[in-house]
Amino acid sequence: MTRTFLPGLELARLFHTEIVAPILNTALDRVPYSAALIGWGSEVQGFDTARSTDHAWGPRMQVFLSSGDFRAHADELDALLDRELPQTFHGYPVRFPFPDNAPARHWVRVIDIQGFFTEHLGEDPAAGLSVSGWLTTPTQVLRELTGGTVFHDGLGLLDSYRKKLTWYPDDLWRYVLACQWMRLSQEEPFVGRCGEVGDDLGSAVVAARQVRDLMKLCLLMNRIYPPYSKWLGTAFAELPCAAAVTPLLSAALAARSWQERERHLSPAYEIAAGMHNDLGLTEPLETKARYFHTRPFLVMDGYRFTDTLMATINDPQIRSLPPVGAIDQFVDSTDVTQFANRRKRYITGPLDTPHLDK
């Protein structure tokens, strides 16, 4: 029988309303709890399709308790849920394996709320993240913690935590933008230089890197955390600028010569420069592509935006940081940027400096 696809967030909302909430209200009585679907999974981002259901899929959510109530009730509540939850819900299995070779289990996870956020961020966000907390947390993790849906916040903490993580504080936003412009600036002329010496493959690789960094810059300028590579294009396509920029980036990737790549990248740079001016974060800068010194390669000289943005940062601690940015901007390893390897982030690159509070 063909099953009609039900997006994961809607499936979880119905599961909470019809099945989980009645169980919790009886079992916990007056013990406050919060319930949500956040964290990992394409459905949390709203990017799930019928293809998503082929593994690790079914009605699921987190049930958050305070640390004390978690210690007192977690094991008993998990066992009760295992007994009371149905086998299927709207045609989807309630118990499924993840990873695939693990035993099947239900995925109404009972979690210590403070422990959950500290595990992902390295610190409790109740008072706001430190500079190092922000810069060592991958944007994918920030998307996971602020995405999804809260069904019930009896603790009164979950919405508060998520609100604090909605976007970077202003000075840190300026710093991250400055560092993204620096990434573009560092390789702008290489599309042409590689091609000039006959290295068309190298030119194409540099162009692809520039395309990816432009997409991330546009997301950051729109105050949207860039997702990891699988969903980068999907998130970018939702931006207001996508209609104008996507054809240029697609043409740059399909080009067969460095001149053709440059012909499409240059107006994409110019659109991004105009978007920067529209933000009003700095004095307006020239948005027309120009030649790289005396060489015949068109560039935006992205460092101009870096320098101007850094000059507007009020916090001397942030202003003194090297222009390498948040962890996603200088580390390209999933083994470091996934939340499970949070500790590795603190010993990676310039973030392990006395400038950053730990």
C-alpha cells in the first residue's frame, strides 16, 4: 500500500498531541516538562521528503526535564513510554533503529535540558553564550537547536534558550561577515590566474569554492545560519537574492573557461556587495568589480568589506581576533564540526587563544 508522505514536524506534532502528551500528563502529574522536536534530522529543518523515510524515520521528539527531575524520573518514564507507545502511528513505525544496525527503540527521548544544551554548545546558554561559545559552535548545530518546533514548554526554559541562540550578537555578526568576505578575497584572482597558466581544472575548483562562499555570505547577510553541504543549496534557494544570483552561480560552475567563469562570478560579487551596502552596517562601499592590480582578472577586493566591518566592532576582544571567523569558516572537517566532537573545537586553530573566554 502506498503511504502518503507526512512531513516529520507535522507527524511529531500529531504524535505529541494524540499520544505522548496524555501519557506525560498522567505520569508526570505536576512535574514540569517541555516537549519539542529539535536537533538532528532533515525534518527539523523542514527539508524532509518521502526519501527521508527510508531510514531513521518515524514519529519522534524530545521530552526535557530539569536536571533534578531527570535524575528522579528519566528511567521510569522511558520504561513507561516503551510500554504505552503504540507500534505504529499514521502508518510509520514508532520504534526504529538508528544507526541501522542498532536495536529498534522508541524515539521519545527523555533528556536533561541543561545537559542537552551544554553537550551541544559547551556551556549553558541561560546567561547567553561567551565569545568562544559562539565561535566554536558550528552553524549547523545552531540551526538544529533553533529549528524544529516546541510543542510544550512547561519548564519555561526551552523557548528562552532558543531565543538566545536565534542569531549572533551584533559585534559577532559583523566579525563573521568580515571573515566571510576575507575568504572570498583570498581566492578571487585565482580563477583567472589558474586558467591563464593552463590549469583549467584548478580554475574550476577555485570557482566552485567561491560559489560556495558566496552562498554562505548571502545566508549570513540574511541572518540565516548556513547548513552543512547537503542542504546549503536548498537553504540558499529560499533567499530573496536567489532568483538573481543562482543563474550566475550555476553558469560559473558550468563554464568551460576562466573568462566565462569570471563573466558570471563578477556580477554575483557585485550583487553581494550591494546587499552589504543595504544592510547599513558600514558606510557604502564601491560595488563595481575591478581589475586585480595590473593583472587582467576582475575581483571585488573583498578585503575592503572585511576592513570596514572590523572597524565598526565595538568589543575590543572581538575586534582583536584574527580575521578567520567562526569554526565553519576555517575548519572543513565533519569530524570536528559535528556536535559530538565539541571538545575538539577548543583546540583547533586561533580559537585556542587568550583572547577568548573559556
